[in-house]
Amino acid sequence: MLEETEPEWLSEEVKTGTTIIGIEYDGGVVLGSDSRVSAGATVVNRVMNKLSPLHDKIYCALSGSAADAQTIAEIVNYQLDVHSMEIGEDPQVRSAATLVKNISYKYKEELSAHLIVAGWDRRDGGQVFATLNGLLTRQPFAVGGSGSSYIYGFVDAEYHRGMNKEECQQFVVNTLSLAMNRDGSSGGVAYIVTIDEHSTEEKVVLGNDLPTFFDQ
């Protein structure tokens, strides 16, 4: 009697994809993401906001498993609220990034998520931190997700120190547009959040309003 075998798709790892980016400027940060949530070749959500608030002036951009990344963000959001009440002031961006790093490292075998943490605090101003399986590093800009492999050359060529707020916002929009055009797992609309001492501004750029390039 022939043994019954399971279909290959039951044992295959489900591939996810996204594009996230964060960049510092003098006085603040800009954080951006696409909105497509995919499971293999299936798009399960076209307009998910992958920019999750951790505190009033601290956000994170989510990539990897949507459930895992959202869980980390919710846990850190709760812990930062408690920490803020204990110290009697707003938490530092590095504190938020360290909490993300600790959870990512502790559960690195169970969770599949990569978060970019960005925000503003009174001590160090605008900051962007990359976190991955215990890594914690501050960068002038950081990209992540499956779409990032398509735009490394673009960001390396276009980024320069001293960019102002408007230049950083356009840099983020251009980067997301290019990644969404080339990466089948990235798409939808572009979510942008700009954080500085005075405000936290959220913005959505619809697909029809994204910039186009010569090969589009």
C-alpha cells in the first residue's frame, strides 16, 4: 500500500515581504513603509499601516511576520507606558529600541520580525535604530524588509548628511516607490510619519500619487 504524502505547500515556509525605512534629519526623523501584507503569492491585506506607535514621539516600522511584529510593538508600548510613569517623563528612543532588541533576542527562535525604531527625545533629538535578533545599532538611515534588497544602490547614492525635513520626506517616498515597483511582496500605499520636538505628523501617499521613474 502506497504511503500518503502531504502536499509540498503544507511543509513549505510561508514567505512574507515588505519595505520599511527610517532616516534622521537635524531635529527629527522620518519613518516610512509600504502597506502590502503577503503570504507567499497571496496578498492578504493591501492597506495595513506598518508604522506602529510605541509612545507619543517614538514609532516603529514592522517587517517579517505581521503577527509577531505587532505583538512585539504592543508589548513594548505597554512597557514604555509603565516606564514613563515610573520616571515621570517621556522615555528615550534608545530605551524603546533596547526593549525591542531584548524581546527579539529572547524569542529569536520563536519570532520572525525585524523592527526599525525611530523617534525624538530631549536628550539626543531624532534617532533611528535597527534591531534584529539582538542587534542594536543607531544609523543615520536604515532600510529593511524584502524590498530593501532592490534599493540599496539607490539609498547609498542619494543619501547625504545634512538633509532637511522636506528632503528626507521625499527621500523616503522615492525609496518606497522604487521598492514597491520592483518587489512583488511590497505595494499598496506609502505610510509616512514625521516626528520632531513639536509634532508627530502621519501621512498617507496613495499609489496614484507616488513618483514614477524612467522604467515605470
